[in-house]
Amino acid sequence: MSSRAGAGAPSQPCDLACKVMLLGDSGVGKTCFLVQFKDGAFLSGTFIATVGIDFRNKVVTVDDVKVKLQIWDTAGQERFRSVTHAYYRDAQALLLLYDITSKMSFDNIRAWLSEIHEYAQKDVVIMLLGNKADVSSERVVRTEDGETLAREYGVPFMETSAKTGMNVELAFLAVAKELKERAVQQPDEPRFQIHDYIESQKKKSSCCAFI
Ligand SMILES: Nc1nc2c(ncn2[C@@H]2O[C@H](COP(=O)(O)OP(=O)(O)OP(=O)(O)O)[C@@H](O)[C@H]2O)c(=O)[nH]1
């Protein structure tokens, strides 16, 4: 769904600004994913496909550093591809979504990854997300298949739900943390490991759930 919500919003002070793009087939839940992160709400009802591209800003705090994420929500439909390609090269991070209830959206991930390699910066942060994990009764893509594909491409992976909010914040925070670490890291320091960060945060939240 498209709106001009990004435009005109008062800008918040920040230490670091990053562009993040949401990519994936039409209907996988990119707009809902962004709205869940920004407003903590789920857009249910009639599906309105995004036209072109739109953005919204959100400032997150990572280790006392304020990171402004400018999040670009792209249209998944093929006819808008040439519009969205132009935005790839400015993006520092790409969240690539498929829908766990759609085999086709998963099969298309390889094509999305080749587009990314063609148009994006070489060191762009990529994360693979299997969305709609709340709809387990209609699942057609196994978690292991997502994990295997992510391992093949060397990218972090999570299953998410824009409906319940599962792992939505974690996905953006992990990206913000990676970009912040890159900005402050000295050449002789060990590189930040985004995979390890995600696993540790997942463990933290599952252990807190039982307290
Ligand atoms: N159950 C469930 N439904 C979802 C989830 N995310 C999105 N949806 C539904 O999936 C449909 C498509 O969601 P959108 O966010 O508009 O999809 P999109 O990827 O932005 O689509 P385009 O704008 O065409 O690229 C809507 O009917 C949403 O309500 C989710 O995590 N769980």
C-alpha cells in the first residue's frame, strides 16, 4: 500500500542515517512489515499494492547511538522494477521478503538476489525474511528451506510476522546495529557478526518470555 507518510514528518536528531529497502514479490507483506515497525499496527483488510516506491523514517537507538533508518517500501509488481532499480545503489541495507505461504515468492528469491547483485552496492547488508509465519496452517515453505537458501548466499535469515510483530523489530535493529558497527569500527577490530547478534537476541527474548 502506498502513502506519502514519509514526507513532511518532522525530522528527529540522529548520529547516523541509513537507507534500508524492502524488496520481494507483490503481496509478501512489505508495506505491513514497515507499518508494524513504524506504528506497531497491522494493516488488515483489502490488499492495496504499492505503486512505485515510498518511504518512512524511524530513529532507533543502538548502544546509545541514534540511527535514523530511512525505510523505502518498494512495489513488488514487475511493472515497477525499473523505478525501484534506481534506488538500489543508495541503499545500505536490503530486507528481502518472501511469504511462507507462497512457494512462488520463495522461488523468486534467487531472481531478486541477482537483481541485487546487479544494481546494489557490493557491501550492502542483505537479510532474508520469511514473512507471514503466523499463518502456519497454510505454510508451504519450510523453515529449513529458508535457512538453507540464506546459508547458500551467506545472508542472515529469520521468519517474521507483520501481523503479530514477530521478529519485525529485531530485523531492523540487527541492520541498524550492523551499520552502526561498520561506521565506528577500527580496521584492527574484529568484524561485527550479524548472525551471532540475531541468534543472541532471539535467545534473550525466548528466555525472557518464561520469566
Ligand atoms: N497473516 C498475515 N498476513 C499478512 C502479513 N503481512 C502482510 N499480510 C497480508 O498480505 C497482504 C499483502 O500485504 P502488503 O504489505 O500490502 O504486501 P506488499 O509486499 O507490500 O505488496 P506490494 O505493495 O504489491 O509489493 C495484505 O492483505 C496483508 O494484510 C503477515 O505477516 N501475516
